Amino acid sequence: MKNLFSIEGKVAVVTGGSRGIGEMIARGFVDAGAKVYISSRKGADCERLATELSKEGTCIPLPADLSTEAGANGLAKALGEHEQSLDILVNNAGANWGAPLAEYPDSAWDKVLALNVKGIFHLTRALVPMLERAAKDGDPARVINTASIDGIRVPVLETYAYSASKAAVIHMTRALAMRLAPKITVNAVAPGPFESKMMAVTLEQFKDSIIASCPLGRIGEPEDMAGVAIYLASRAGAYVTGQVIPVDGGITVKPS
């Protein structure tokens, strides 16, 4: 039981891993002894964080634009040049777009859905062979998708494509869980408010009211996100699949 939450020696890929939620998970994985590949569209950001995290463990940059099928396939090919198998895939890369209903552009839907939904589908499909090779009896490979509490509840801000995309991620998580079992588990985490670039404007305007609405009375911290990801990636989470875990301090269960 003492190794129940260990991911030491496992190989992980974290997309959108150079900042925000992805960085929180990548840092947690590296600190826990995993070999972590981080990917984002901006190669310089990947290099910077990988260099920093490599002082504590093993972190390797693999930049990619996951908004296209070619980009997802390219990342899978690049990873295959380094590894034969993959224990953990964290599909975290994402985009947001806010605008009033009357002004909401069609281009927002194209950009957000391409990365937030199609990107997860394309990369997961491309990496299934490597994930299956990592699977062992009682220890399947893991896919962890980043959804959002805005895919569970109606958001305050007008982020129509984003909230719709995260609802889609939740349903796709369940569908992939059934398709990829028993060798691969597929789960989603649904973050609430965390300090990140994507949340910066929201927190700047509404931080006090968000804290007041949170039963646990605070904004999420990096350890909160790293902890749930390590749980799902470790032996402790080996019998969990097709589930969505809100990491939101209780916001989604608070009565309106």
C-alpha cells in the first residue's frame, strides 16, 4: 500500500504543458518521479519549462500544434522516436474565446473546437498503440482529459464555444473509456478556478466573488491539480474509468 500513489518511472505526455493547469500537472509528475514530455504550440515556452523541471527530474520538450490532425500525428511520431510505449497521456491543451452573443464569431467555434475537442480525439487515437504497449495486468495505461466545470454548469461569462467544447470533452471521455478498455482508462478532470493565464481576466474581475461562492473558500492551488492527476495515473486510480472529477472546491455542488 505504501506505493499506492506512485508513478515513479512512468512515461507521461502533458499537452499544453508549458503553463497553467498543464504546468501544474507536469511539475507534479516530475516531482513524483515520472519521465515527462511537455508539449505546446510555443517551442520556446516548452524549452524554458523543461530546462527548469529537468533540475528536479526528467522533462523533455516536444512542441506541437494540436489544432490539426497533422500536428497531433506529428507529436505522436516525435514521441515514438524517443519511446516504445506511453503510460500516461494528459490531454490538456486548450483555447478559450469570450464575446457577447450577438458578436460571437464563427471563427471562435473553429478555433476552440479544433483544439479542445478534435485535438484530444486525434492525439489519443494516434497514441493508442503506444498506450496499449504500456498496459499491464491490473495497471492499464491512462488518458486524462482536461474538461472544466463550465462543461458541467452554465458559465457566468459568455464563452459559448469553450463551455460547449468542455461538455463535449466530458462525453467523449466516456465514449473513449468504453472503446479503449481494458488496456487504457480514460477519465477527465474538471477544474474550477485556478491561477492561470486563461483565468487571469476572470480572476482580475471576479476573484472575490468566486472565493465567496466556493464552499472551501479559496482559489485552487497547483498541488490540488497535481494531486488528482497523480491519483488517476497511479495504482490508486487503476479501477476508475469514464469518470469526471470536478476539482473546484465544491462550486458545482453548491445550491444556487
